[in-house]
Amino acid sequence: MGRLHAEEMVLNMGPQHPSTHGVLRLKLTTDGEIVSHIEPVIGYLHRSFEKHAENLEYQMITPFTGRCDYIAAMGSEHGYAMAVEKMMGIELPERVEYLRVIFAELQRIASHLVAVGTFGLDVGAITPFIYCFRERELILDLFEMASGARLLYNYIWIGGLAHDVPPGFVEKTYEFLDAFDEHVAEYNQILTGNKIFVERAADIGVMTPEVAINYGVTGPSLRASGVNIDIRRTEPYSIYDRFDFDVPLGQGLQGTIGDSWDRYYVRVLEMGESAKIIRQALDQLPVEGDVKSAIPRRIRPPKGEIYFRSENPRGELGYYIVSNGKNVPVRLKMRSPAFSNLSVINEIGQGWMISDVIAILGSLDIVLGEIDR
Amino acid sequence: MIQLLANWILSFDILSGMGISVAWGLSLFIVAALIFVFVAANAIVLVYIERKVSAFMQVRLGPMRVGKFGTLQTVADALKLLQKEDIIPRSADKVLFIIGPWVILVASVVTFAAIPFSDTLLAANMNIGLFYIVSISSIVVLGIVMAGWASNNKWSLYGAMRSAAQIISYEIPVGITLIAVVAVVGSLNLQTIIQEQAGTGNLFHWIPIPLPNWFIFHSPFLFVAAFVYLIGATAEINRTPFDIPESESELVAGFMTEFSGLRWALFFLSEYANATLVAFLVSIVFLGGWQSPFADYEGTQIGFSIITLVAIMWTLFVRAKTGRLSVYPLGLSLVITIAAWLFPGFAIWMASPGIFWMLMKAGGIIFMLMWFRWTFPRLRVDQLMYVSWKVILPLSLINLMGVAIWMWLTGEIQF
């Protein structure tokens, strides 16, 4: 008998695969079940957002931003609107600011619910996913009340909001918040403390703070590594300095700091913090105020450029806008958090098994619409 | 049953001329067809139940449109699968691709030949019934490897390899656990195993709690063994949390990825046939098979009264803990209890052995398997192997030793 011929096998995961969270393609170099190299191949959802933006008037870009991170459209719209407002120096009515924070935080809860649920799905737990979507549905109902849409809202306009919230919205939001804590306890019961789940997530794909910072990882994934950076806290925008909330960090409760379980659990905790912020915002919400009063007639930011960043559910969402004083931007660059977060997959996913790579990918919580733009 | 059927066929004047061998062959064919019909109908019912159970666990309604409460949904699905185009990938190994699903199906259906549904209703009363079932059901892995290899798809290959490793690993602890029971009975005949569990006695023979003489209550070791077997068997039939060969979120559909239409339906059929087989085996080996849990009709009345008391306490507990009122378990047990006290005939029927008890026990086990599936995440390949070789296997060996020592201490066997 000759020598047994053995070589590594390249396994093509995606773009059509149940757990690549969209149309991501991963080229896995595998030795048996062990993955020795991961090469993400992106671009299957490229829609040329940035080039489009160079040919669209400022107010026309808003719906496009929502289509980038479609799981958290409110967050993208909020960031873009704030960037242009800052360029033009628009002062917003208080009511608009409060409503925007309420919507951004509701969106954060909705987005984290998807992240938590799909992470459970990735490790094989189907039921928590449905529970998460049950609550997300309630948030989408609130969004539908306000904007008429459930996924892509075009609600946060430059200088204000598309409409004021309808009567009954505040009460319904309170109702949702009252029930929400109990639901989070439900997730913890069925998933967080589950022995099999802990085995699958703890100590898997450990991301040290150095690695996280080197790759530009932001958001909950970075905080899970123990780095205390939350733009709402470190560089407060909008009215976030008025609220009392904690920034949950990964503590390695089940394993090492920065493992997949931490990335999952930080999101669970952040949902509670967002609920806290919404509650405070609802309490302080001014009754009077025209949400459209500050919307400018002509949106022509003065000549210059701006980089504005905000804390999206997935991390630091930055908009770099260059204006030459006309109603169309010269250049619009979106710093997408999921893109940077995905880039770390080879570093932390190497040497793990195929099942772990899926768990790690799930714990990074990527959205392909935003990566490909 | 085949002999009875053959005699019955020969008892007709017109048919008596065919001779014993032809009658025997005919009745063999009829019994085989009956078993296949049972497996197919069982799969259709179980798919519906599984979808409903999962829906209720997930705050959904499940199928509701086809038929009343969606009862005809799986029939419609089966019809749809029959109509689908039969796709064989161009680069697949055609022969193995076609044989694979059939090997799996045949291996899982044939095992039902030895399952005693009641004291008379069984196809073949083999004196090596248990051994037959364990050995035949392990042929399934061959079909899975065939299907996975023949698909010429990397995902299928991964699924097949995982499955082969998993089923072979778990067969050992499962076999040893069953040997512990065989050591108690001294027979591999499933009817003998069931008959040994007749009547009622004390828990572990000396704790004065009257319980049926089932092997799960025989000794602390067999009590553990029942759970070891259930875990091992769950892994052997590739169900969550051990469903890594077809893990949907990792391997797309594992070894089934390239299959469609009827061939895919065969996998589905055998999956549910295997689940049913495991449920039957657990109830035969540990839960007394077709024996009634009640000794006589007074036992039924008292037993159900106790069950009702437990149901009342459970309902109050749930009410206090979650604020929800779940009336169905209480209502059901109350109705049965009242019926048992009012109608002695009903109580006597409940106390008599039969297919009803067999199906009830198997149904309970199947419900547990579904419960596992819709609550647990999935283990990783190496964790699965860890559980098999380092936890379950030592446990089953200790059980075997423990049962032997227990029997020697209690004087059931003498040296």
C-alpha cells in the first residue's frame, strides 16, 4: 500500500446556507471537522449605496440608509440624519430628540432579539428564536403605528420626523416595557443557562481586547471582550447624556472574557439597558412640540466634510460626508460596523470546528446588507 | 401471529387447497404489509403531532388550514412529496443513491417484526428478539453512509461521517444497558421480558411504595439504566440534542441534502419509524410493555385517585408560580378517575394488559423525544463523543455490575 493521500478540503459555505445570516460566502479550509482557514467572500448583496448617494439629494438618501442595515433601519436613519443636521447646524425640538432616542433604543432591542434568537438557532435551539421574534413583533407593531412600515421606515428625517407618534403610542410602549423584563427572564431560562448552550458557546472563539481593537471590532462584540467603549457614553450624541444606563461588559461568567457566550450575554443585558433608557425617555417626553418644525426647506449643507459616528446595535456606524454646498453630497462613505466585525472571523475562528465557526459567526451578529452596502 | 393467520386462511374451504407453505407465505406477506402500513401511518400521525407539539411550545398554532385543526396537513405534504420531481444529481453515484434510502427504510421497518404490541399481537415471537432489534437497527448507519457518499456533496459526506461515528459510538452503551436488563430476566425474548414485569410490588423491592413491577423500579441501577438508554437511543436515532448528522444550521441537511421528493420522504419515514422503535423498546424493556400499571380494578381506582391528587397539586403549583391556569391534565385525570369509580368495567379494562398501554407508554416516550428536540440546543461532534465514551459508557458498565451485585444481595440469583 502506498502512502495515504491526505489533503485539506475547501468547503464552500454559502452564499446559500442556512446559517450565514444572508448571502455571505465563507471559504473554509477544513482538515476533517477542524477549520484551518476562513475566507469571507462578500459582495452578493452589493447595491452600490455610496455611489447612489453621490447622485441623490440629501433627503432622498434617508430611505437608502435603512436598506443597508435592514435589521436596524431606525439606527441607520438616526445616524445619517444626525450627521447632516450637524453639518447644517440644525437645532432640534426636544420632542423629536426624545422620540428619536425611543425609536433607536426600541430598534436596538429588536435587533438584539434577532441576534440572540438567531444565535440560538445557529447552535440548534429553535424555540428561543420564536420567542425572540414574538417580542420583536410587538416592537414592529409600535413602529408600524408610528411610521406605517415594519422593516424599512424612512421615519427619521433630516431635521425631524416624518410624523408625530399617534395617540396611544406611549401607553403601548409602556405596556411592552412592563412585559419585557419577564420575557428576558424567559430567554435566560431556556437558553442562557442551558448546559448544552454553555458548552457550545463558552470558551469558543475568544476575542482578546487587542485582537478586537486591531480589527476595528465595535459594538457589543467589542464590549464582550471587556473594552468599555459605547459611543452613547464616551461621546454622547443626541440626548444620551441625560439618561442613566449601564454599559454591560463581557465578564467571562461561563468561560473566558470575550468568548461567544459573552458576546451573546452582553446583548441580552443591553436589551435590559435599552428598556431602561426607553422608560426614562417616555417619562421625560415633552408633550408639546412640532416634530416637523425644524425640517429645513432646502437641504444644502455648507461646504466641508464631516465624520459622524453613532452607536448602532451592531457597533459604531459612521457617516463621512463631503459637501460642496450643493443639494447632492460629493461623497458619502458609510463606516459599517458589521464589515469590521466580520473581518475578525478568520482570526478568532481558526482552529475550531465547523460547528464552532457557525456559532462564532452567529455571535458576531452580522447583517449582509450593511457589509456589502 | 403468522401461524395464526395461516391457520385462519386454511380454515376456509375454498382456500384450504393451497397447502400450508403457500398459506404461510401469504400470511407472511400480509403481516409485512400490515407492519409497513403501520409505519407509514404512524409517520403521518407523528409528523402532525410533532408539528403541533412544537407549535404549542413555540406559542404558535401550527398547521390549521388543511382539514379541521390541520389534521390533513401531513397527508397533503405526503401527496406533494410524491408528485415532486425525482432528482438524481449528475455526478452522484446512481446505484448507491437509489439504494441508500431504501436500506435505511428497510432496516428500520424490519425491526418492527419483533415488537410485541400485545400478548398476542406480534409478527414473530423470536427468542432473540432484543438482539435482533439491536443488530438490525444498526444497519441504518450503512444506508446513511451510502446516501451521504453517493450524493457527491461535501455537506452530505460530513453528515454521513458524523452519523457513522455517532451511531457506532452510541450502540455500545445502549447495548450494554440492555444487557443489564437481560441479566435480570435471563432471556432475550421480548415477551418474556414483558411477562417478567407483571403485577405490582414495592419500589426497588424494599421501599414500601406500591409501584408496578417494571424494570425501571427494579433497582436503583436499572432506574439509571432507563435514562442512560433513553439518552443513548436519542443519539442513535439522530434526534436533538444529538442531531449533528443532519444539523440544519451547520450541514444544511446533512446526508439528506441532495435528496428530494419520494426519496427524501423515505428518510423522513424511517426517522419516525426509528423514533417509534426506540419508544417501544423503552416501554418494553423498562416500562412493562403492554402490562397495565394497575394490578386490578381497585388498583386502577386508587391509582387514578392518586394521579388526580398529584394533578391538583401540580395545577396549584403552576398557578402559584406563573399565574396561569392549566386545566387539561387535571380535567383529564379527574374524568378518568370518576369513570373508574363509577364504572367497574372501565376500571377492569384499564387494569388489563393490552395494546392500549403499549401505545400509551410509547406515546409518552415519543412526546419526551419531541420535548427534547424543541427545547435543547445541539451538541458539537466532539462533545457528543465525550458524552458517549466518557459518561454514558462508564455509567452503563457500572450499571451492569451494579445490577449483578444487587441481584446477588437481594437473593434473586444464587451462586
